[in-house]
Amino acid sequence: MSTTLPILLIFGAGYVGEAVGDEALKRGWQVIATSRRPERREALSAKGFTAIDPRDAEALSRAGAAATHILVTTPPDAQGCPALNALSHLKAAEVWPDWIGYISSTSVYGDRQGGWAFEGDALNAASLEGARRVRAERDWLDGARGMGLTVQIFRLPGFYGPGNNILERLKAGRAKRVRKPGQIFNRVHISDVVSGLFASMAAPRPGAIYNLTDDEPAPAHEITEWAAHRLGLPLPPEVDLDDPSVSDGMRRFYLDSKRISNARAKAELGWRPRYPSYREGLESLIAGAE
């Protein structure tokens, strides 16, 4: 499907979806985004998005039929990916978007005990959320083959950016240092996620899977300590992983230890992270550049 004005449908306009939509608006695209919350739809509309309730089947059907590009960021639930079922009408309507991107997670790899993980590796998710991502990826790729759609999978590690970063948590006194010997993982600045997705939109590859991560895996406590020193703030308390103050989400985060390769995205998309490590990314936030 082609049009003089690209139309991006974002299924789930959270932190990632909104950032991608902001960039699309800057490029002169029309952006349609879903949210179940009325106040969220109002905020998106105020920015120039066309905001719809995903439970409005008629509005969603019209949006899907009009979209040249579709980005899915909603996490899967026990029934699978909610967007896949909601957009299943595309085949019947003989609608063929130029590009569909599904946002997944590097949690699908499971624990590599500090070793490297590549897109072609066997998946071994250690958490329920990771296992659901594995299923959702499979469902999207299988569905794409059956429907003739150009679907790409993007596996993200922990992402950060304006309003969502260790600097904010340190300033608010909410940061903690959890030490787990040998623990290491990647992260990625939100602007690098956005640039990677648009690089893929410019060069779609049906069935492609990409890791979008920074270049330098590092333990979480190292980032926290660097940020505290950089801000001139005291180091936050060090706690054990089983401490009651540690959230379930943080415990899941520490289930896996791995280094994520971004070589395929670089080779196939010509993509390079603007912020190759946490240092450049956090410096940009301190300077207010992003």
C-alpha cells in the first residue's frame, strides 16, 4: 500500500509508542494511536495524534485499513498479543501495510550467564512475561506468513530517556543498588530505538528480527554509581535482591545476565546507536539535549 502521506498506526502509545509517534509527526506523517484511558487519549490528541480507543472496533478497523505502517508496542497477555487479534481483519479487507513492527523484549533469550545473545539463538525465557513474548513473536511471524504481511520483530532491553532514567530516580531518592555478582545486561536510549525503527521502515525485511541495544553491556550498579557521582549525589542504599523493598519487576530484571549483540541491525539497517553506552546517553539527559 502506498500513499503520498504515510500514516502510522501505533497500537499502544506508551513511552516507546509516543516517542515514535513524535518523530513521525516531525516527518509530516499522520499518526493514529490507541489508548484505553480517556485522559491519555486527550493528551495524545493535544500533541497532534489521532487518538482512538482500541475497544472501538469500527475506529480501529478504519485506522488499520488506512495505515501504511503499523507499530505494536502493547505487551502480550495470557491470550497472546491483543493487537494481533484486533488487526486480524486486515487479510479479509485485503489491506497490505508497507511495514508492521512488533516490539518485543530481550527477555526472550533467558539467562546466558553473561554470554552473548544473537537473534538466531534458541529462546529460553526465564519469566512468564518473557515466555509470553516468545509466543507473541511466533504468532506474529506465523500470522504474517499466512496473511502476506511484512512483519519485523524488535527485541529491546531496558530503555531509558527523558523522564524515565536513573538520574530522575536518584534525584527523587528512589534509586537502589542491587548487587548480583556477574550480572550484566544492555540498555538503549529511546532515541536509538526510534532511529532503528525508522531505519527498518526505510528497508523492510519480512520476518526480520533485530536487537536494538547499545554497544556496551554493563552491570546495573555501575550505571547507578556513575550517575550518582556525575550528579554529585550520595550513593543510594545497597540492598539484597530478596529485600522487601525490591519490586517484583526489578527481581525479574535480575533473573537474566547476558550481553546482547546489535550486529545484525547495524549490518542490515545501517543503524548505529547515537548513544553507544550509558555514559553518552546520560550525559545528553544531564545537558538537556534529549
